[in-house]
Amino acid sequence: MASITPFNINTFVFFKLPSCWWSGVRVKEITPEQCVVSVKHRWFNQNPFNSMYFAVQAMAAELSTGALVMSAIKNSNAKVSMLVANNEATFTKKATGRITFTCNDGEAITAAIQKTVTTGEGQTLWMESSGFNEEGIQVSKFRFEWTVKRKG
């Protein structure tokens, strides 16, 4: 990936995570501190209860955290592996309309990657992404435990 921009991440998703792409998950914004991912409820990604299937929400939430991990690795100029070790989710309202997931843990993952590069020891970090509907009401919250480790 040439640089970490919404366009390049979305292109990566198209080729490497096609189910995420076809479900409508798209990165809207990424900075070193924050990533915003959006997905709209539609027929293709719904559950039998006329709301967004939980797995689609999970894909969007994970991408908001994972894109920050990828960005921090790229900015470190080191070879670092990344993997989700665990996750937790809470659902508080039916997900209909456009749902926007935001993760604000960029500084924390950057610090974890710097530590693994410096010490050579793997690091783990819980990152959180919250999904809000168009009215600003939280519909779900996800936590992903990312592990990062310097390669070689």
C-alpha cells in the first residue's frame, strides 16, 4: 500500500476483504489519531429483523481499528506483524440507516508499535470503536485486542 489514505485502504479492502467491500463498509477519514468508517444498512447487509447484521458492524468497527494499526506500522518503517487476539461487542440499538464507527486510539497503537520495535517484545492493546446512527445515537461498541510484534 503506497500511503494510508481512505482511497488506498478502500482499494485494499476491495482486493483483500471483498465481503467487507460488498457489504458497503468504507473508510471515510484517517489521521494518525483517528479512523472513521461508515456503512449503510441495506438489503444486502441486513438480518431477518430489518437492521444491520452484527457481522457487518463488526467488519466496520474492526476496520476502524485495523487501519490505525496499519498506518502506525507504515509510519514506523519497521516490519511488524498484526493480529486480532480477542474481541468484545455490545449492541444497544437497532442499526438502521448509515452507521459511522470511530476509533480514537491512534496514539496508543503508535506507542505500542514503537515499544515492540524498540524492545523486540510483542505488545497487546485493546482498541475501541463505537458505532453511531445518523441521529447521533450509539448503536454498538466493539473492543478489539490487537497484538503487534516486530518481525525478524
